Amino acid sequence: MILDSISYAEKYASLSENFAKAFQFMDSCDLHYLEVGKHEVSGDDVYVIIAEDTHNPEHTPTLEAHKVYADIQISLEGSFALGYTPAAECKTIKKEYDEENDYLLYADAEKEIFELTPGNFSILFPQDAHAPHSPKTSVKKAVFKVKL
């Protein structure tokens, strides 16, 4: 897992060609103005989902992990918390791997929680089980899906 300032994002473009495409798109497009929904960046290799969430007191964070894609998560407006546990430490599968949607769910507890605020981003790899929390207020976020 990586948590860093968006001002250092270009340093992570060297991770792969697909990461480079994602960070180039961030540089060339004001994500704040994209409509909610899925936007293609480079076919199925890189795409971004723009989402708006509001506070839901009944939401229970559930750890998820991926096998094919890494996530780059960015808070565009407002902040939100992400729970984190190394996937290797997760012992209880809540939902088996869904190949079509590239995720599986764990029933394990989060080991850490960090706040994602505007100006920061996180990169979550397949070994990083993560759980989005319901925001305290409304939030607009971008989630890049980057094929590994």
C-alpha cells in the first residue's frame, strides 16, 4: 500500500506502463469535472470510476482485495477513511473471488485505518485488503483501476 501526496504522483508512473497511463490521465484531465461513472483511459487496462458517497450510519466496512487490478484512490472533494489489512493476514473469506468483477471479500477486522483527504492518493495492490468506510459528510472520489 502506498499513501502519498498527489504532487508526487509522477514518481509512481515508473511502476508500469499502465500506471504511467493513469498518472498521465490525471495530469491531463481535471477529475473534478468528470461525471459520476466509469471512464475509459486505456481500454480494460486502465479506467477510472468517479463516485459520490454520502454518510450512511448503517454501512459496515468490509475488506476487499483484487487479483488483476491495483486501485489508485483519490479524494476529490471531502475525505473518507480506508481500512487496511495485509491480505496474507486475512483468514476468513466472506465472499469467494468474483473473477468477472475482480474482487473477494474478507470477514477479518481492519488492522489500520487511514484518512484519504483531497491532495492525497493511495495505491492498493492485490496484497492490500482494504475497506472503504462511509464518509462523515459527502465525498467525491476517483478510483483508477490499473491492470497489473
